[in-house]
Amino acid sequence: MKPTGTRDHLLSTGLRVLHARGFHASGVQDITAAAQVPKGTFYTHFDSKEQFGAEVLGRYWEHRASNAIALLSDEARSPLQRLKAYFASKTRDRAAGPFNTGCLIGNFSAEMATDSRLVRDRLGSVFAAWTSLLSRCIREAQAAGEIRASLQPDTIAAFLIDAFEGAVLRAKVERDATALLRFESIVFSLILT
Amino acid sequence: MKPTGTRDHLLSTGLRVLHARGFHASGVQDITAAAQVPKGTFYTHFDSKEQFGAEVLGRYWEHRASNAIALLSDEARSPLQRLKAYFASKTRDRAAGPFNTGCLIGNFSAEMATDSRLVRDRLGSVFAAWTSLLSRCIREAQAAGEIRASLQPDTIAAFLIDAFEGAVLRAKVERDATALLRFESIVFSLILT
């Protein structure tokens, strides 16, 4: 495997390991063993496990962002229908896979925001980018007359993300879709109206 | 120190350590060192670090529950005013202390719900008890005509808890009260109306 191939392979394997087990519960050894590369290889590519964690988070968000962009700018649907499709797809993804891994963004916020400045800054950028994607679609729904003009799009977008992350945490404990379906039901009956 | 005194002391010290640093990032050694007791003492009182974690969570909730009961059943205020006072007090507590520790219930949901059946079951009971406290006050606010009778109290209570936990996560990343104040503002202007 070429050096860049190894780096990429470590990141994609590490994403699965850190998402399933958590950052502190996974050792570098667990990551290299899962990737089937010698342990020393890790430090050829990454300065520290913390830097690795920050890059894994970037990769996770890259994937999530491209899904969000695809759904939230799908002009075959009205803006409000796009918002509904977006959250419904997130519930569906979780209902199809294991509930117990949660969202890496929420997991890292809980586990790493305290001690890692690097990961905390990266989380801040992820939340800002995510808020901006949702906010734009909320603004479009307002322009289309689908939801009240009195809502402040950035504020509502940030609230939806926080409430969604909380619902994902609860779904992780309950191991079913109840909290996610409740989120969708309340958001679309009481907030985005 | 008497054996029961040591057990209690380990739990109260351990609560501070696990809340500040996380479960997996704290070793038994960190807990006994902070408590200034020999490491072996830990296993005299607890079968495992996991069992210790479950008891620490119970102690954390006990304290939170007694605050919640005091505020949510304070008949000097109307039910809706009690709900406002309750969430305002939670924002105030966080604004006074460090934002970076988050809520132990949310932290453990993110970090331990995957691997520990014991802690996951305890988290389920905590969420159920918390939902029930809020739900009762929401029902009282409906009976007093302060909020719409069309809201389903248990559903709204569970949603509020999830959204609050998500806001606490975000506040941990941003290290300020923005997400908590946003939560209060949206909940009391769009949901509990």
C-alpha cells in the first residue's frame, strides 16, 4: 500500500473504530489492528491521536455535508419538503444501522470538547457549517411562504441541530427511533410552521 | 475513615473526576489519587469501574432531581413560571461554573450507552424520571390554561430534555451560554405557548 493509501485507509478505518467505541476507549493499537497495519505506521502519518481524531471528524462531516447539500438543495422539492426529507433521511439511516453509535459530532462534543482545543475548534467549524446549510433552506422556505417569516433562520437552524443531537443521544440509550421521530413530529408541527 | 465513609468519599470525588474528564479518560488510579486513598480501596467497595460509573450517575441524578422537584413544585409560582425558573436556573448554574464539563447524563449517554448495559439501563431510568417530573408540571400548566391543551405532556417533556441535552453539548463546544439561552427562548416562545 502506498503511503497516501495507508493514511487514507487509517482514517477510514479509524472513523469506524472511533465512532463505534469512542475516542478514549480506542487505543492507537485498536486502530492499527483494525486497519491491519503495523502500529508504528500511525505516527508516520499523524502527530498524535488527537490530530487523528480531528481529521476523522473532518472526514465524517465531509460525508454528512455532502448528503445535506444534496437533500437541502434538491429543487425537485419545495424548501420545506427538503427540510422534511433531510431529517427523515437521518432517522432512516439510523433506523437501518445500529442506534448505539450515535453521531460522531455529538460524541466528540461530549467526550473531547473539554480537553482538546484542536477538536473543539473543529467541532465549532462543523456546527457553523451545518447551521449555515440548514439556515439557507429555512430562509428559502420563508421566501416561498411555507413557514413564518418571524423566525430567525440562523437561530432556528442552530436550535434544530442541538435538539437533533440531543435526540440522537437519547436514541443511543433507548436503541430505537422514538426520540428521532418525536424530534421530527415536534419540529414540523410546532416550530417550522 | 470508616469503610462507609470511604465509599461515600470515593463516589463524591469520583463524580467530580468523571464529570470533568469523562469515564474512559479517567483511570481508577485518577479517582483514588484525587480521593487520597490507596488504589486497592476502590475494589473493596466496587466490583468494577463500570459499577462505580453507574453509582456515580445515580448520585448525580439524585442531586439534580431534588433541585428539579424543588423548583417544579414551588407553589409560589404558576406552573409555567416554574418551568421557566427551572430552565433559567440550569442556564445560570452553567454560566456560573465551567461550561466545559457538560451534563453527566449527556456525557454518559454519548460515551457509555454503547458498551455498558448497566449504565445504559440506569440512563434509561434517569430519563424516565426526569420526563415524568417535567411532564407533571406541563400538565399543571395546561390545567391552569397557561399552555395549549393540544400538547401531549410526556412527548413535550421528553423533547425538552433531549433538546436541552443537545444545547448543553453545544455550550460545551462554544464555552458560553448562547445555546442554552437559545433553547429557553425558542421553547417558551414556540413550544410551551
